[in-house]
Amino acid sequence: MLIKKSISDQLSTLKQLPTLPHILLQLIRTCNQDNIKISEIAKVIEKDPSLISKIIKLANSAYFSPSRKIVTAEDAVGFLGTNAIKSMAICSSVYEVFHKTSTNAVFNMKLFWWHSLKCAIIAKLIAKATKFNGGDEAFLSGVLHDIGKLVMWVNFPRQYADLLKAHASQPDLVLAGESQMGATHAEVGAWLLDKWNFQSFIADSVLYHHYPLNRILHALPLVKMIYVANALSTVSNDGLADGFEAAQVVFGFTQTQVESLLSEADGELKSVSESLGIEIEPQASKETITTESDRDRRKDLAQEVRDRSLLLGTIQNLLGAADEQAILRESYHGIQTLFDVNSVLLLVYNSESQALCGIALPEDTQFAMISDLFVPAQLEHSLLIQCLRKGKILDSFSRTSDPMPAILDEQIIRFLGREGILCLPMIAYRETVGVMVLGMDSVEYSHLSAQLKLLKMFVDQAALALHVHQLKRSQVSQLQAERLGASSSMARRIIHEVNNPLSIIKNYLKILGMKLSTHNLAQDELKIINEEIDRVALILRKLNSFSDDRVREAEAVDVNELLSDLLKITNESLLDHFNVKLHFDLEPNLPAIMADRNSLKQIFINLIKNAFEAMTEGGNLRVQTRHIAGGLGDEPLLGGPDYPGYVEIIISDDGPGISEEIKAKLFEPFATTKKDNHSGLGLSIVHNLVKTLKGTISCESALGKGTTFKIRLPIGTGSEP
């Protein structure tokens, strides 16, 4: 087989061949289905010359080096894997959208596809009728028998168009014109299949399918089948007569047998066309064969490519986000840009409190309300918790089995101002990250339901970005814990060394006091010295408790009473010194919590002292308590004796506020909001103590707008075991 060097050089650069948009859309949608079988993907691929040639070429390439030649779509898909097929489908879609080969009337892709597939079906039926074992090879050869035409059209569009226009109804003259160009389409197809490492008999069947009938009689079976199948795949009466003759001469088929075979082939071809949404009437003119449905499929394919391009860009922004707020911002923008949904809630899962916690951007007008959203995992009837536990997309529109939805779901729907919600699980590396909730009306849901796979891909990437951020934060916390552990170890050694001389000093002071008379004026000085030594010992004990994770005994604590006692102590020393006004808003009959009293004292003293020190010019200190059961804003969502809920303590001041830079690492050791030589350990200790009590602490602050700390402590549970 000789072809001109100019032809072979041009074909050596061949990268892509066009495919009908109908088939590409079907392939993408099939690949995107969950738990799809390989055979279902193969059924789509094997019906298109471009796709089948591409995957079998890849499977038989030197890169993969299979132990045997792969000749079926199913074997190729199984060998390459579905991810490779998805990538191929997307690349082919991008090519098709930007090249639009199939819209040309001179070389009509639908007619080319129709003829190729009909030839393949007839070849398979002939193999069955003649008891030939290679039915798959016969089908593949039929699909590929005219691939040379497609290659010549793509590589030499102007020359090939002129040739087809001049001799469209005269196949022999078309072949002669191809030869003058440097090679016939049969030679080009066979040359490529041989270069692509296809089985040699398949390449032979492509090469010889336009040879004279008398030369085919002594060829191998596969060549005979493709020759006859090609002759029977024509739409002209003269060509069909030649096909009947070839079938009778080569295989001895009667006219009745051939008519039965054609009827079965036409039925299968019609079924395939309808399943792919391809409307085709082979007898129609090439100019009118493109339908409105074809134009719609091309638009759908362009939309698919556009959506995936936008998705890729948004994913890149997500993975490049520096912190949680940036990830949240990119998530909101992505949902709005890609899916035109504006009502979005994002809740992250807190494994310590076993609840979903709302997160929002500071610029959000409903920031405080969203941040207060707290959904315990015990609320099993909630759509959000079911979505979290099952790891499945759930919606309020199709919940027919549960006539009484959770109050929480109804409140969120009202809060978002929509008819219903769509809940998407956020999972990364099999770890639960949270739930994304989209508010929408029924019309929007119907439209979005067709994009659920794309939506899930985006949400998965958002979950991955959040998970990576959480891992980084966890690693930083672990490093800090190790640093604190080292500090604690050093502190114990210092305490041990200092306690000995302190004990000796106290003993000598006691002896000295015994030597002096009871009424000696020096006794008062000795008492003060003793008290100061005791204070040093207390400071050392506090130093020893820093970063100490040992369990402290829990007891029932009245938070209101404890706060009142602490503020009485600070009233004289702090209020007068700092010119600060104190405001109480303590909820009456607040339930007691089970906690370590000294830990609570340390938490409150640190926060109150920080607030006083922040208001150097005076101001207002507000202390508020309330009983909540997990909810949105001030509305309780979980009541009743089975779920006691939480106690929330809010401490706010009119101070200068905290910058975003400091707030980002507020609870880290050695980070401080104060000037001078403060250690920056107070808030880190507070954070660790709250965590030990199974609670949560958050800070809301902005420069010039004061600072508010919110602490939530569970009722009825103590510190971590």
C-alpha cells in the first residue's frame, strides 16, 4: 500500500477526528452516571468511527503494550478505565464545539455516521448467518471501513470538497479523484489503522472494500463481509442491486435472506438513532438533512463545554484560596456563576460538638444569624443531618415519605426565602466536611436537576479545599501543642527547683515568727511576706496548669452565680481604675452545667480582664447569658426534656476591636491583641479550656467596632474523659 509522502506527512500530525454532538453528549452523560457499567459506555463508543478508533488506538499503543490485540470497545474501556474515557469525551467535545465539522452539507457527518453504523450492523449479521466467530471484529471493521473519508475531509477540506461536489453521485470517479490526490480513502484508512496498531485483518477489510468483486472471492472472511456490507449500506437503487449481487456471489444468500437481513439492520439502526436523539432520513438531500434537533444538540454540547470550562476555572480559584473565608467566598461565587443560585448556606461539621455549624462571610448582612446556626447530629429527621449521614444529595421537593418535616428544615426554607432546599454532602477523602444548602423554587429545582452531576463535582472540590485548610490548621495546632507541651515540661522543672527554696524560706519565716513576741510589729511584715510567697506558689501552680490536659473533676455550676461573684471581685479594682460601666443581662433560671469550676473561672477572668484592658479610655462591658437548644437566631429548634441544649455566655466591649490579621490566629499561642510585652497565651488557654469542656468559642470583631466573644457550653456533660 503506497500513498504519497505529502499525504502521509499530513496524516502523521492527525490529533482529532469529528464526532456527532449527539454521541458526545450521550457519552459524557453515561460516564457521569454513578456505578455505570463498562458495557454501557462501550455501547455508546462502538457506534462512532472517531471514538472507537481513538480508544482502540490508545489501548493497543506501545505505552500500554497489551498482551493481546484489543478489538472491542468493551475490552478497550475496561483496559483504559472510565477516567481516560471521560477525558477523551471532554477533549472531543471541545474539538467539536470549536471546529463544527458536522454542519457542512458537502460532507454530512450524520450521513457518514449512518452509513458506517449500518455497514457495521450488516457485517455483524452476516457473521452470525455464516457462523463466523469474529462478530466483534466484523462490527468494528464495519464502523471503521470509511474512516479514510473522514480523515481526508479533515486534513484536505478544500480539495476533498471540490471532489465530492463534482462527483457526489459517481463513487468510481470519487475514488479516481482520491487517487490523483495521492491515496484513496480506503488506502488512507488502512494505512492509519496499521499505524495505530490495529489487527491486520481489520486493516485489510478497510483496504479492499472497493476492490473488484472477482478479486474479493478468494479473500479471507472478514474482507468479504465488509465488502458485501458496504455494498448493502447504500441508499441508491443501483447500488443496492450491486449489493444483492455481491451477497449472492460471495455468500450464496438469496434475495429473501438479504431482505430479511436488511430489515433487521434497519430496525436496529433506527433503535440506535432514537436512543441517541439522531433524526435522519438517508434519502433526504444533504442540504436539508440537518434538523432543529441537531442544532439543539450542538448548543447542548457547547453548553457542556462552557460549564466544564467555568467549573475548571472556579476549581482553580477554590484550590488557590488562602483561608476559610476565601474558600467560602469562592464557593458562593461558583454556585452563583455556574448554576445561577443565589441562596446558599454552608455548614461545616464539628466532630467535637457533633453538630453542623453555620459559617458566613463578615460582609454578609446576616452574618450573626448564620453563624448562630447550630444543628446537632441527634436531629435525625432533619434533611441536613440525613444528607450528612447518608452522603447523598437530598431535597425537600421529593420527600413524600415523611409528611412531617423537621421544624429546622422549614425554618431554613423560610430564612432563605424559597419554596424548598437542596442539600449536598461535602465529603473529602471519605471524611465528612459539612453540608451545602441551596435555596430554590420548584422551577429552579427542575432546571438544576439536570446539572446535579456537575453541581456535585463543584461541591466535592469545595469540600476538598475546606478539608485541606482544616488539615493545615490541625497540623499547626499539633505543632503548637507540642510547643506548649515542651513549655509545660520546662515549667514543671522550674516549679520543682523553685518550690524547694520557697519551702525553706517559709520554714525560716515560721521560726522567726516564733522567736518574736505576738505583739511585735514585725509580725505584720512577716504575714505579708508569707502571703506573697503563697501568691508566688499560686502563680507557679497556674504555670504548671498551662497546656495541661489532665482531667479535672466536673461539678454542677451555676454560670450566673459564678459570673456575679467574679464581677463583684473585679468591681473595686477594675471598674474604678478603667472607668468602665458594667451591664448585666443574665437569663433567669439558667440551667446548671457540669464543668470544672476553676476552669470556668480562668476562662471568664481572662476574657473580662482583656475587655477592661482594651478600653483604656473607658467604655461599656456587657455580660449576657442565655439557654439555647441549637438554632437559627433566637428561635429554639430543639426543645423538650430529651435534649437540654447549651448555655451561651456573651462578653462584649466597646474597645478598639481586632484586626483581621490578628483575628485569623487569635486563639494560637503567642498571638496577642495587646501591646508591650504580653505573652499572648491568655486566649490560647481560654480556647483550650473551652475545648476541654466540649464547648465552642467564637470571636466577632472589627477595628473601631469593639469585640464580642461567644462561648457555648453543653448542659449535662463535663470535661473530656
